[in-house]
Amino acid sequence: MKALAFHPGTCTGCSLCRLACSGQNEEIFNPRLARLKVTHRYTKNGLEVTGHTCNLCLDCVRVCPVEAIQEQKGRLHFNLDSCTDCGLCVDACPQGVIVAKARGVGVCIQCLACVNWCPTEALTFEEVNR
């Protein structure tokens, strides 16, 4: 199965991936609304980058009491009409990449906007073992 993969060694911390994600999915360029997390800080040893993407662990699917999040053919699908805003999926996500919104949540649907906009190929879409 294919999923997003983050390669911190090639990431420069530019945040284009987060801007692309929020632009594609929220129609606004706001990194806080991205469905992936990339943080960077400067240390005495240089730039330190960490990142988290949805690895399709399906914890969010398992805890949703109304089946508002479902996995179909290796992708997550979210149904806003079914969502009760309980927040269980946000709490269950071990990567911390489900975004709580005013109504519903933002889940990674693997639209690949982040991959397409990453100038250093720090994000890829590749085969992973679950």
C-alpha cells in the first residue's frame, strides 16, 4: 500500500508542503490547517527538522463512533454530515495530523499537494508496510 513518507534529511523547513495542503483542502494558505506536521528549529548543530504525516494506521477510523472517517482503497474519506465533532479521532491520531476545525475535522486524503510542491522531495508517496 502506498502512503506519504517524510524524509527529514532533505527537508529545509520551507513550509511549502503545509501551505500547499491548506490551500488545496481549506482554500486558504494557513500552515496551521495543514494535515501534516513539519517543525524545524536551529540548534548549535544546525537545522533540526521533524515531520509527521498520515501513515494510515486507521486509529481514527476505529475510534469514530459514527463512521464519519472511513478507509477506502488505501485513502481516508471524511463525511462531514456524519461527524458529531466529538474529537475522538483528533485524540487518537498518534501522528497528531488530524486538524480540528470549527465544524468537523481535516484528515489527510492523500491529495499529494504536499508532495507536488516540495522542492527537495522531502515528502514522497511510496510503498509502506502497515
